[in-house]
Amino acid sequence: MSITFNQDDITKLKTLIQEGIQVSQEVETLNEGLKDTVKYVAEEMGLKPAIINKAIKVAYKGKLHEVRDDFDQLETILESIGRPD
């Protein structure tokens, strides 16, 4: 199967791909900055960076109730088999 693009399509694709590359680079830079900030704050507060990252994700997605439900189920399973800790 072969696709043929007219000049307008080619121009649109070039623009889209260039903008996509730029956005991807910006996101990567922002993620690196966030990672460094989380690491610094976690160290300062005596927390694990993974916990702060999880809190960020849960807050962003607005799914605290799901996390609680999952943890409740996990706790129930472990207590049921005699391994609460």
C-alpha cells in the first residue's frame, strides 16, 4: 500500500513533526527538572522520592479513592494470610 501526499500535506506533516519534536524536548526538560526537585525535597524531608512521585500522580489523576481501595484490598490479603507487616 502506497500513500501519496500533496505539497500541502507534506508542509503540514513537516510542521507537525517539528512541533512534536519541540514539545517532546520541552516535556523531557520539564520532567528532568521535576525529578531533580522531587529528589531534593524528598532528601530534605526524609521521604522516598517514589512516594512523592506517587502523590503527584494520584493528585494529577484525581484517583485517591482508587489508591485507598487498592491498599485496603492489599491490607486485607496480607492480614488474611497472617503477614500484616
